[in-house]
Amino acid sequence: MAQHQVEYLNSGGLPIALTSVDKLVQWGRSNSVWALSYGLACCAIEMMAAGGSRYDFDRFGTIFRASPRHSDVMIIAGTLTKKHAEFTRRLYDQMAEPKWVISMGSCANTGGMFNTYSTVQGVDRIIPVDIYLPGCAPRPETLQYALMLLQKKIRRQGANRKQALKRLV
Amino acid sequence: MRRYQDKHNVQKQAYYTDRFNVQPSLPRFEVTEDSLFNATLLHVKGLVDVLEAYVEAGQLVVWVAPKANVSALKAFKTAGYENLSEMSAVDFIAQKGGFEVFYQLLSMEKHERARVKCFVPQGETLHSVTEVYKSANWSEREMYDMFGILLENHPYMKRLLMPDDWQGHPLLKTYPLQGDEAAQWYEIDTIFGKEYREVVGPENRDPARVDARNTVDFSRIGHEVESGAPYSATPTAQEYQEKGGIAVVSKITKEKAKTLKERP
Amino acid sequence: MENQSPNRLRPFFENIAFEREDNRMVINMGPQHPSAHGQLRLILELDGEMITKAVPCVGYMHRGMEKMAENMIYNEFLPTTDRMDYVAASSTNYGFALAVEKLLDIQAPRRAEVIRTMLLELNRLTSHLLWLATHALDVGAMTIFLYAFREREYILDLIEDYCGARLTHSAVRIGGVPLDLPEGWTAKLAAFCEKFPSDIDDYEGLLTKNRIWKMRLEGVGVVTPEQAKSWGCTGVILRGSGVEWDIRKEEPYALYEELDFDVPVAKEGDSYARYLVYMEEMRQSTRMLKQLIRLYQESEPGIMAHAPRYLSAPKEQIMTQNYALMQHFVLVTQGMRPPKGEVYVATESPKGELGFYINSQGDPYPYRLKVRAPSFFHCAFYQEWMVGLYLADVVTILGNSNIILGEIDR
């Protein structure tokens, strides 16, 4: 079977025209993705380990910021409960454009093992998600891979794009 | 014919029961003269009306009337049980019409544990024991939140674990595990409003639902495609960077990766 | 405060009035913290910089585990206990397994007890290291975070070699452990135990005599023994106030009776004393691990208890003998039926007294399972603990009290 690289510069066959300014700006954006530390549960410990010395996050240019206003990507690590859902939406709305979301772990993807009354069944009911990370808890290397995929995704987007309408406002 | 659902207990039940099976119980021992708990029990009996007392699993269990819970705990406190480890309720509404509230006590000097139990019929209120042990403050709030048992004279009787405007008391046996309608739409209602229910759609509570042809929500491992592109049979290479690499950043490919035997 | 019903324009938390006559400010340390404690919401009322009232709001991580337990068989619930105290997952697993074993009245074999005790002490180390890392990070000493996580990676390597998972182990089962130690694991553990005390010396060298650390921690958050006992504080908070109560010594379980270790107790009851207790506990854990390696080599193989009514047979028998396969099938699909009754079993988790109350009516699912989480009571204690402290001390207390929201909310 022939292996092929997914050409991320093509979108369903049609090439996206990226000018060199676009490429430069997006290269800059991808190499300094500042993350909002949104560690909710067990995946937060793995996210902290990913930021630790063995799986260093700083070499990707990713620094954990406390305030949503400073950050580009929101890594939702852990279970989102219905009590907390409102705050997540608020924090997402407070982030400045351009922003991305990585949903880390089973609980953030789909509610995980907690098929109960108080768990939001997937954080994409509330906010639009770019990268889903499976695992319970995903290893720090998985989070690194997700970050690199996100960097690839950022580089193929135009610099001036308007927020593409996703399933939710 | 639709499946019979017992409305009094919507938790999962064993689908097969041996008709003639009688489950054994944990043995209960009398508190005899030479038992460790004898001194405690005599002390407590002098101060409060004890309905029943036995030793189960190495711990003393004392049954009292619900109106006497504060005096029973005060009696135990004078007997040396200075620590309330835990307290909560068990839902027996369908079987007996009420809750079994238990208080788990610990005496550090005597190395003993005891449990005070009382039966609270549904609808009756219980007096709070925060004046005796402060750790009951939050335990009672949690008990109210989960079961709906009201407490008198509690300093801050408010829901603890569920949001303040939650409808229903989750740990009752009549409350389904996945929540009733108010629960399932709670977050959509509070954030976006009821009109958005159709926009977002119901929750997916089926853990086994996988639609392989759906490339928007799922991605076939080893054969990933762009979101929305047609389902492909050719395997995709897993690379960290685009072909040709990125400017200034060092290039990594799978061939250049080294496999280490020992972690440094 | 007006008593309006909340709507989308003015939800609950905006009903807190900010203009008050007595000049006190209400601050909301919301559910998302820059510090790494989880989703705790603290509503503080301040008079200048001093706290007059502190109300912790929890429930942002309530996942309904106790209700899940009423719908799952005992073995199926065990991985859920991992997610309660997620930094020391095997301790919670062990607490649950011990409670069920008490209900069934079975005893795990010797080698399983050795492995379990090793896991418990390794988890104590990971938990204390995470405590140190996040506490130091909050107070301001950020290097310790990186150093402690480096040590933690070595311990997680060991645990991953054993059971395959770094964080959520499920390595302790009802009746024993499912796996024996792999080849060379005890050698790696011995190498780690040789190296680790020098790392604790590193941390102590950076913090213990540090003037800034002492100023931030000494005298902050003093807990009297009566307060601690009344509020249900256990673990290091109790021992930091002078009460000598450690369940490993007083009501021993696993192999703690045979191991030779001391329990550090401090008198002052402030944060600095608790810090010293934690550091000493780490040293004692390393001491215990060295003794356990020797005990492992002397033990006979056999890692699950023999109780055919409640537990499955070993895999070799299941694959070759018919009745073992049938029994295993029934136990996995229907679940084992324990006797009717209730038990409460407490173990000393790294955070304090972790207790499991199981009320069984003879069904394969527990009728009621209540988890006594130590962090729950420590968090409740904030209402009295933080009054009279300054705002900067709040961060110290949050770090020092070693709470994990996964346990509090379950």
C-alpha cells in the first residue's frame, strides 16, 4: 500500500493560496503558541508533566499563561462538569482571536468514563474544538504530538482569516 | 410488550437472580462483658436511649431514634470519640420508607471505631450535629444536596456539589444515572438558552456509537483524512512536520529518530 | 443582597454585591486558578488585606462516582477509584480493595501484600512530590517544581514498568494484584532508593533554611489539635499539630506491622511544621521501600487470593480448566455477590484518612458506597482556617493543605 503524506496545504483537493506574508505570520504564530493552563482533573497532572523537564513544552515556544487574554490555545485537560460549563464558555469568549482549542483526554472529548448526570458529554457541546486527544490520561508525548499537529494546522491557515463558523456560535 | 422498569429503583439491577438464593449476612456479635466496646456502650446507654447495639466487622453499631442523634453523638464524645470521620445517608425509601443516616466515629485513645445509625422517615427533618463535631458542616450539606434530607439549625444549608439551581437530588434511587431532562440540558440552557437545544442536539450517551464513515467526528487510525474529506483506504504517514520542514526549526523525520533502550 | 431569581442576564455569581457599607471587598478566586489545585472556587471577604470570611465552593468536579458505584459491579468500579485522588491512584485503589476484602473476609497472599505496600509507598512519594512542586510554585519557588517533577518521572517510570500506566494505575485488585513484578524491577527500585535521599537533601537545601520560605510559612495557618480533631482533619495536618495518629501504626494494614519506620510529628501546627513533616515522611517512605525489596525476595509466589466464590482463578487455570472459565464468566458478566452488611475501612492515604463505607444488600452492585475523602474535610476547614490571614497566606494555605479536587467532589 502506498503511503502518502496528507497534503495539508490542500483542502479537499482545492489549493489554498497562501501569500508569503501569510506564511510568515502563521509560522510565527505556530512557533509561539501560548497555552491557557486549564487543567481540570487528572489530565492536568500529565499536562504539568508535559511542561516539566523531561517533556519540555517550552522548547515549542509554549508557555502556560494564567489569563485567557494572553493565550492562544486553550488545552482543556480533564472532566468538564455541568456546573463548570458556564465558566469554560466565559473563558473561551475572553480569549482573543486567533484562538484554538485542544481537547485533552477522554473526559474532554466525549465525557469519558463518566456517563453520569453531572458531566458534560464532550467539551465540543460548549466550544468548538480543533484537536481531540484520546487517552485516559494521555501521555505527555501525546500532548506534544497534538501540539505539533496544531502547529501544522496553524501554518496552513491564512493570517487574516475570519473566525470560521463552526457548529456553535 | 415494553420492558418492565421498576420506578422505585432505576439503578442497574442484576439481570439474573437465583430464585432460591439467600445471601448470607456479615455476622453480628453481641456486645458482651469482655468486649472492647462494653465500656463505651454502657456509658452511652446511660445517657441516651439505645434501640439496638451490636458489633459488625470489628466496629460497634448503635441504633438510636432520629430525634436523639445529637444527644447520642454528645454521649459518644464524652466517651472519648472525639472524631467524626464521616456521615451520610442510605436511601431505603422503597423498602422502608426512609433513609438510614449513619455517623462514623473514631476514638484515637481507645483505637476504636463506632457507628451511630438512625432511621429517618421520608419528609422528616433531622437536627444538625455541627455543634458537636464541626466536620459535619459539609457532610450534612452534601447529604442534603444528594438526598434532600433537610436539617435544622445548620449554619449554611445550601447545595454543595451540584449547582445552586439544580433540580432534583442525585443520589436517590429514583434519580437515573444519566440524569433527567433538566440535568441533560442543563449546560445548554444556562449558557445559550433553551432555543439552542435543537442547534446543539442531544447528548450522545451511547459509549459504543462509532460511525466509521463519518470523517467529521471520527478519524480512522492510520488512515486519517481531512475533516469532511471522503473516507480513504490508503494509509497516511504520521509525520510531525510538513514535507520539507519548516524554516529555522530543526527538521525531524521518522527515519532520523533513534530508539533508546534505557530511559536517560 | 437582593433575592432575585437568576436568569441569563444575571446569573448567580453576579448577584454578589460589591458595594458594602462596612468597606469590605468580596473577591472571587474563581474555578480556574493559575495554581494547580483544580477547580476550587474561593469567595473571600477582605478587610484591606486581611480575610474576614472565606467560603469555598466546590462541586466543579463532581462526576457522580458514588452513583456510578451503584450501577457497576465491584471490579468494574475499581478503575473509577483511580480518578478520585489522581496523583496517588494506587492508594485509592487499595482503600477500595481493602474495604471489599473486609466485606468478603478474604486475605491477599504475602507477595501481593508486599507489592501492594511497595505501590502504596511509591504513591506516597509521588503525591508528596507533587505537593511540594505545586506548593513551592504557588509560593514562588519555581525551581522546585521542575526538580520535583524530574524525580516524579523516575517514580512514574517504575510504576509504568510495572503496570503500564503512569497516572491511573488500577494496579491493585480485589484479592491481590494482577501482575507480578517484572525482571529487574527491584534492582531499579533499589537504585532509585539509593539516589532519592540526596534529592530530598537538594530540596531541603533550597527551602528549609531559606529566609523567604520561612517568612512565608512560619506562623501561617496555625491549627490547634482540638480544631483539627473537631473539623475532621487527618494526615499531616493532624500530625503537624502534635496529635500522634497515623493509621499505618495504629490500625495497621498491609505489611506496616513488619516494617520499621517512624512517623514524624510536629508541635507548632503552622505551615512550616507541616512542610518539615512532609519532607521527613518522604525519607521514611524510602526507608520502607528498601526493606520491602528484601521482603519481596523472601516471599513465595502467589498474587491473588483463593476465594472461588468471589474471585476468578489465575489466568492459566481459566484458559485450561472448564469450571474456572465458567466461574470467571459469571463473575465478569454478573459480578460477585458479597454478603449483606456494611463496612467502613480507613487507610492512610498520602493526604490523610481515606475511608470507604460500603453498604451491600447482597447484590453484585454496592447499594451505597461513600468515600471519606481527606481533602473534603480539609477544604471545609478553610472556613475557619483562613479567617484572620492575609491574602498572600491564602495561597500558602491552599498549597500547604494538599487538597485534590477530584477527591473532594468525587
